[in-house]
Amino acid sequence: MGVYVVSSKYNGGSEVLHPHSGNIIEQLDSPESVAQSILTAVKYRKTPKRAQQIRGSVMHLDLQKQFSVMVQATLEGL
């Protein structure tokens, strides 16, 4: 956790990435596009501060928090 991510627009990762936490490969079938995304990622070395920022940006997706939301929604629906 807390690592800059390279993803594609064909999976769920693209829905939660922000410019400071990762980037999206625009054209997955293009070696140049893949290379550009990787080159961008290597500029974002993992540091304790950056790891905390990235972790904070996805904290709302934490399983425990999401589970609590699902349980509450289920109980309200009864």
C-alpha cells in the first residue's frame, strides 16, 4: 500500500486513481503509451510521506469501512 500505481482503463483501478497516486495507460496496445506511464511512475519514488498521502486518498475504500457501510445499508433495508 502506498505505492504509485500504473493501471489501465479496463479495470477498477482507474476509478480510484488520482494524479498523485497513479496513472492510467491510455492506449494499452501502444508500447509508447505503456512506456510513458512507466516513465511517469518511476518519477514517484516511494517515500514515507508519499505513502501516507496515497494511503489517505484510498482510506475510504478500506474493507472495514466498506463492510460497515454494507451492514448499515442492509439493516436499514429490513
